[in-house]
Amino acid sequence: MSQLPRRSLLTGAAIVGAASQLPLSRPAAAAPAGPATAPSVARAAAAEPDAVPLRWLEGGTPPALVGATWGVPWKRGTLNRGQELALTTAGGAAVPVQSWPIGFWPDGSVKWTAHAIGTEVPPAEAYLLRPGTAAEPAKPLRVTETAKAIQVDTGVVQCTIARSGYVLVPSIVRAGRTVAANGTLVCLRRDNADDAPAVVRTERFTGEVRTVTVEQRGPVRAVVRIEGRHRVFRGRSSWLPFTVRLYFFAGSDGIRMVHTFVFDGDEKKDFISGLGIRFEVPMTDQLHDRHIRFAGDGDGVLGEAVRGITGLRRDPGAAVRQAQIAGRPTPNVSTWDTRVSSRLHLIPAWGDYSLRQLSDGCFDIRKRTSAGHGWIQVDTGRRAAGLGYVGGVSGGLAFGMKDFWQLHPTQLDIRGAAGDTAEVTVWLWSPDAPPMDLRFYHDGMGQDTYPEQLEGLEITYEDYEPGFGRPFGVARTTELSFWALAGTPSAERLAQLADAAQTPPLLAAPPASLHAAGVFGDWSPVDRSTPARREIEDRLDFLFDYHRNQVEQRSWYGFWNYGDIMHSYDGDRHVWRYDVGGYAWANSELSPDLWLWYQYLRSGRAEVFRFAEAMTRHTGEVDVYHLGKYQDLGTRHGVLHWADSAKQLRISSAAYRRFYYFLTADERVGDLMRDLVDSDRTFLVLDPIRKIRTEPYEPDPRALSISTGTDWSGLAAAWLTEWERGGDPIAQTKLLNTARTIAAMPNGFIQGSGRYDLETGKFAPAAPAVSVGSLGAVFGLVEICSELISLADMPEFTNAWLQYCRLYNGTAAEQTAEVGQSLGNLNLRQAHSRLTAYAAAKTGDATLAARAWQEFYTGHAGYPRNFGFRSTRIEGPAVLKPVDENSFVSTNASAQYALAAIQCLALVGEHLR
């Protein structure tokens, strides 16, 4: 029997990393696209069929463009690896662009390209990406490496990145002036989180750089990855591994940062009480020409000088006051009213400022003159935009954080602005908030044995097991932006920067172009051409809008929670079941991630993209382990995101991440998917069905028990994506070997599980068996099988999958005739109507197509056709605040209704009545 060579994760990562950065031939161009309904996009596509139309996702040209990166798909066989691409406006003006392939078809043609632009972008409603010579930027970005540091020159700013030590970014320079220096990561740790501890010990940690890698080096875009751990300065204690990526774009004065850390502490004694990024900003202007700026609610801006000269008893002159308020250099002091100029030293200088967002509903700003003196309140508001500035008329640093209020408790600190050097800290976890408490929420309640734990599952739907509810290995990723500015920004400019930090500009292809490329399986653009289609589309819009509004009404925000939604509703209390075991956070249960991404593909709606983006960031980081014995596994739904003892690939599945990766070329999400390529080894660590297994089971690397449903779908999604990305060839081999040997089992997918050989990537021959569960196909199996069948010529696998699709909702007689017995009383029949639709479309069977729509409209375990999709406003003593309550009670049902509708429309829509 042939064996596949084993290899380390590091080796695999290096192979894939190299493959993913192959140039098309030279930096190439790409064009942005938005909803298919945009007239300019539609005109551009019609005028030039070989070009891909693009537009800004949110519409309009961003006024504060740091740079942008996005992905574009190509139909099989249309783009060769050596083909260069050019980007222009719809009117023909060239846009400098850098391009590289990130996905390939089995025939070797390019499936996905990634593209980056800097600041040289003519304003336009639409752009076009087509084969041609890419325009070069006026000043190409340059990367210079030495033994001790890396310097990136965008043509506007020069940033130095250290290869080792406690300082990540020694300097950011603009026009010869150091705007920021000594960029570090900071962490505060407490050993107690109780309200009134007798003794609390606090430690201060600084990020220590261990590895620095240039992942991309221009001419339009450069990416530098920094890895390390937080360490007590000059001490031995360290924890919290981090990965920081810095993004640079030609012609830009901005730097984007993507910050990830992994929790590797003991949640019972390691409490994060502050986590942030810190820079020093030289202050060289006179005190009255130094400025503080914070973006507040909407377009509101706090604009103050370190030493204010407005509102005084004596007036320095209108020109002086107006210049200071605008952030411009004030006239020479000798021109001021002497009653002010002679007393400047008696006006307080406010050197310290803080903006704190400790909840999603309130922020406050306070200031003081210096340490040792009291704080005074400046202002309050509801939701801060998360952007600030410190500096003077000769330049300074603007700093911002994406999802600032959504990821509370957060904080922006400025210290020492009245001295020679100001210190800026963007706190991802505010030191003024209670310490981060990740302890489990109950004591186990005597559930020490499997039978007791299964009893608990029967009442609270929580699969508890001692020692399994730990956060060791979960992660969080945060996006930040920094600008080295030549002067104090105007209020308008600050608002533009705040928008760019909160909603980084993205170019996108319209649904019609995405669909024409044949990517992501079975879906079709929104179509309201008939009453029946319009009815379904209206329901899909309602489901999305309702869940998005629930995030706002229920305040599903916070550092560890934002991006997830709840599982089920409690109609008696008029709340989602936030405190009832497995009914609380959804953690990707029944694939809401897939629903949202397919709805974006179909509609091109920016709000759907941003909702799905937040979920992808959350579920790929918080709900999955990145270190420790459960590495690569995700956690089933629960009161805490890591509470449940079911650690499974169905949650960590790459099926939920690949949309975001290919649409944005996001390196962090690429890392997450690459990590899963070897996730089959997790079955050596943890038996997913240990609590209900009846026969003895000893994991053996040559004979692992793996289900053909949720287990294989998670593995197959990782392998398929790695194959698609042109990475580790072992992934392709394991994918195809498992697919062929599933088909070779007597009853194919209906077999339920098999003995999987970790070395060869094959399932062993088996005796006939029948084991079908209702969850097997609702965690990405349907979508992955459809894509695999379209990519690989494996008739035996296609037949095995079609058999499963036909029989799941088939009659007992049909099931018995094919596999020897009935499949039993299966659940989620509406969700599985899309399997019937797939079989109908693949075989051309009109009877099956009619059956699919009957199954869909019957709505078993979902929503029947006569279901009332409407919400009611609930007010009164039973609720804390007015809320919209709906008669449906489950996110699971919503997600599976939506996926069934989307795929039935795409597969058998012509049979819709």
C-alpha cells in the first residue's frame, strides 16, 4: 500500500506561501465591481465582454484611500498564469495595479487573482480589469532589507521594522521628519478578577519580536509579517503569541495593521487587564500649535489644542483663534494682543487625553494636565468612530481601529502631549475596564460521567465535560490604521480617515461576473422576475435584515462576541437564550456563515458583505483553537464560545472562510485555512463520538474512525481550498483518495463513516452499513461536494453523492430498494430539499425537481410556505427595552431555509411555480 509522506506544518506553510505569491508575469491590474444593478457596471460589462467590471463596495470613490486589495475570479481556461492584467477606469484612465494569482483551476489556468492599488486612483463609478500591460505607480514602493531591520518606502513615508527586540517599528518618517517612533505591543496582566480581591498583582508585558518575514514587496503593495510573544521586559515570563501584519501601498501616508493574538494562559489566574499598540510621537511645535483630535459619533470631531487660546478673558485676535481651531499655524505671537501673549505661561497645557468606549452604548472623553493631577470630563457620546490624532501643525500621527465600539471595551490614550514626546496607545482591551474574565460560568453541577453529561445535554442542550470549556488556544484579530500626516487634519479630513479606518475601501466584482466565472458552486444572482421568485427573494431579504437588526437590538457586541449571533429564541422572556447551554451563541451551527456569503454573492449588497466579514473574523478566531491539544478544532455552540465539549472540524471548517479569502486575499484568513490542511491528525487526539460510542475505540494512525458527513466535509474543505490555492500537493491527494474510497464503500455516503488511513488518505474497504444523520450535510458538505464534482472527473464519486441526494428525502421503499433498509425518521427535510434539487439538476429528472420544491415549501424543521415572516415590536415590563420579536425561533432554521432557497433557485428554478 502506498504511503503519503508526512511533513511538518512549517514545511507545508512555506510551500503554500511560495505558491500563493507567484506573479502573473509582472504586477498586474484589477478592477472593482459592485451590485449588478449599478448602471455604470452593467454598461461597462456590456461594452467589453472580456473585461471584469468593478466598483467600490460601498459606492463612490473613497476620499481617504490608503490602498485597497481584493480578489477577482476567472472562468476556467480563460486566464493563463503568464497573462498580465491592466486596470483602468470605465473611461479608459490607467490605474497602477499589482496582481498575483491566489487560486487555480485543475487545468492550471488561473481561477482567482488578487489585486492591489495605492492612492493613484482616478475617481470613477466603475473600473475595468482586463488582459493588458499594468500601469506602474509614479513612485513604486520599495523594500530594503538589512540584517537588523526592514525599511519600506511608499514614496511618502518610510517605515522601519525591527527584526528582533521589543520594538516592532523603530520609526515612521515623512519628509525627513520622524512622525512616530518605538512602536510596541503592550499587555497588562492581573492575577485576580474578583470584585474585591485582597491582593492584586499586575504585570506589564511588551511584545518581543521573534520572526519577521517580507511576504510581498511591491511595487504597489508590500506586506511584512511580524511574529513573537509578549514578555515581561528583560524577564523570563512570556505568553500571548502574536502575529502582526503591516500593509503598505505606493503613494500612501497610511499603514494598515492586522493584529492577532492567541490566549495561552490559565483563565483562572491570568486576566488581561490591558492589551494595546503604542507609539511615541515627537512634539516639536509650540504648545498652542499642538493638537488633539478624536472622531466621535457620525461626523462629530473633538478638536482641541494642547494649550487653548479661545474662550479666554482676553482675546488674542480673531485670526489667531480661527487658525488654532482649524489646526493651521497661528500667526507669530508678536502679532497677538499682548494681554494674551504676555500671559501664555499661565494658561494650562493639557497633555493627557483618553477616549474610553467601555460598552457599545457610551463613550467618554476626559483630559488632565499631567500625571498626578485630576481628570476632568470633556464630553460623552454613544459610539466613537475609533480614530484620534496627536501632533502639531508640522505633522503628527493619526491612529484608528476598525469596529472600535463593536469590539468594546476599547480605549484611545494620549499621554505627555505637552512634553517633548507624546505617547499614543490604542487599547484593544481598555485598562479602565474590568479585567478580561474567561473562566467557565458554572462548576459542572456534578456532570462527571458521560451518562450525566448526556442527561445535561437533554435539558440545556449543552454538551459539558470537565476540562473542555477552556479558552486556551482561542484567538482574536483586530484591524488598525495609522497615518503619518504632514499637519493637523481638518475636521472633514479626520472624518474621512475615520470612515477609512472603520470601513476599509474594497473593490468588488458584481454578482453577474462572479456567477459567470463559475465559482463557489450552486447559486444564482437575485431574480424577482416572477411572483414565486419575488416571494422567496423577499423572505431572504427579511431573514438577513432581521438578524442584522437583532445584532443591534440585542447588543451582540463586545471583544469576544462581535461577529456571532445567537442560536435560539426564548419567547417567554422575549430574549434569545443567551444563558441556556447550547441554545446561546450559534458558533456556525448549521452554517449561517455560508448563508450570508451566498447572499452577498447573489446580491452584491455591502451590508451583507460587512455582516459576513464580521462573522468570518469571529468564527475563524474565537470559535476555533489555534494552540494546544484541540488545535484546529472548533467548539460547538454554547453560552461561552469555548464552553461546549464537542470540539469538531465542522466548526473550524475552511468552507466558512474561503469566500472572504478569495474576495479579499486576506492573509490572516489564508493562514487559518492553511492550518487545517493537517487537521485529520486531530482524530488521534479526540474521538468526536466518545460519549455515544458503543464499541471499543483506540485511535490508530492507520485506522481512524471518521464520518463521511461533518468530519469529512471539514477535511475536504481544507484540502480542496489548498489544492485550489496551488499549495501542498498532499492536500489534493488526500482529497481525491478519500472521495474515491467513499464511493467504493458499499453504500457510499450512506455508509456514515469509515476507517481512514492517515498515511494514505484512503478509507478502508468495509462491510455494508447504513448510518445517516440529519447534521451530516448541513456544515458545508453539500457545497464542497458540488464544487468537487465540477472540478474532478470521478463518476463513481458523483454517483455516490447523487445516491445520497436522492435518498435522504426519499421514501422508505426507495431507500430500502437501494441500500437494504430505511434511513429512518430523518430531520431537517426542508434543508435537504437542496440535495433533491441537485440530483434533479444533475440527472435532468423533472419529477425530482418537482419533489424538491414540494419539500422546500412543506418546510419541515424550517419555514413552510404559509409561514408568517413578520416581526412584532415588544414593549413593557417583560423586556428591558423595546425589541422586535419574530415567530421563528432559530438561527439554524433561518440559515438552512436560506441555503435551501438559494440552491433550489439556482438548480431547479425553472420548475418553480
